Amino acid sequence: MKRIYVAGSYSADNVITIFDNMRIGMRKGLDVLLAGYSPFVPWFDFHFNLMLQGDEKITLQQYYDYSMAWLEASDAVLVLANSEESKGTQLEIKRAIELGIPVYYDIEKMKEEI
């Protein structure tokens, strides 16, 4: 099963837009799964914070490093529409290109090629 890293905007200047970004990203991850691939969906990461106990902390850098490790093990990256301005997404695209991992902006095109 091909591993697809789903990349796109997460952060925003207000919580409503963050929730919208999460909803869009999670839905696209489901689309990838239903298409027969194994998606990595960064928007599900919030669950880690819900499980923290006591003084446990996860840093933003730990999240970045964790996500990047999954990107580096992926067969392709699928970038969500309207995410091109996201700094994180830009870094993910750059890293995928450095590693020769194909980057797609359309799930149908991705399905045709991999």
C-alpha cells in the first residue's frame, strides 16, 4: 500500500480557520484512504495533546520532526488546495523535492501516476 503524506495549512490567526484547516485536511486524508492508499494526516496529531498527563509536554519542534520523519518515508506528497502560502507546507514540499518524492496537487492526477 502506497504511503501518501497529506500536506496543507494547519496554523491560522484564529481558531475557526484552524478548525476549518483541520476539517479539510482530515477529509482529504479520508479521501486518500478510500482511494486505496495509506495516508499520513498531520491534522490528527492534536490527539497526542489530549493524552498528555501531568508535566508531559510536546514541543512544536517535536511535532515538526515527527511529521517530517513520516514525509521522508512516504511514496508521495499530496498538497491541499490553497496551502501554497503555508510556511510548513512550503518546507514539506521542499523536502519532498530534495528526496525525489513526487508532489501532487490533485488526487486524481496522483491516482493516475502512482
